[in-house]
Amino acid sequence: MTDEKRNSDECCPKFDPAPWDGKAHYWTDKLFIRDTIPEVFHVPLPGTIKRMMGRMWKMAQASHADPEMKDFIAMAYDPSPWKSEFYMAVTKEVPGADNVKLSGTFLTKVFDGPYNAVPKWIKEMDGYVATNDKITKKYYFYFTTCPKCAKKYGHNYVVAFAEVA
């Protein structure tokens, strides 16, 4: 396949880790829409992420609240082994969606590897947060590409967000 053809098949843009790795982000009422999916021991049921992300993206687009791809963020938070919450950044409130505003300081690091490495990444983030004299309140994970695009690009970048106090 030529590079031109490969780029035309792009569904997820190529991710640049530089703005995210080892950074602090300060949000005041950053707007997201939230949706949930069922999980079994933190593993999503087959097809649920794709359907949920498609549903959220269509709602954002229909309301003209979809961000430019450079500003796109979709974070996951697992409040229990049975449920995951997903937060998609939007540019304005979306009618009919669960609109959520996040505020606070978020330390970020970029990891590259399989999704089942999240417990290892949390331990690494705990050390990173401690070196910044902070305490983690909550973890979110931004899976930057779908599995197909991760394979195409040769990287499965994941941004860990530690909401800190």
C-alpha cells in the first residue's frame, strides 16, 4: 500500500506525544460529554467502545460541538471493575448528552504498549506524581488511536492523566 493510500484510510490521526509527556494541564470547566459502558473485570464487552464512541461523536457533530482533531481527547475512567466512563472533549454543550465540566490540575505521561499494561502504568504514574509533590485523586486514560490505527502506526500510545491535589 502506498503512503498516499494509507493516509487516505486514516481513521485516527497520527499522535504526537510531545505535548502530553511529562506535562501539567490546568483545566477550568473543560467541557466533555460522558457515556458509560459495561465491563467485566475492567475489560469492555466486545463492540461496546466502538458503538459508544460512534454515538458520542455523532452527537457532538450534530450539535456542531466536535473539536478539531488536534484538540480531540477521549478519556476513560473505570469507577469499578464492571463499568467504564468515557469523556469526550467538546466545544459547547451537547443537547441530550451528559455534559460534564472538569476542573483541576492534571499531570500527564505518555505510554506505548498494550491496554493490559494499565496497572503497570499506574504504578509508574504514582512515582511521577510523587516526584511532583502531589497526590493523585483520580486516573483517566486517553487511548489515542483505535487498534487498527495503532497497528498501522506501529505505536499504541496511551496518555495517563492523573488528577492531582
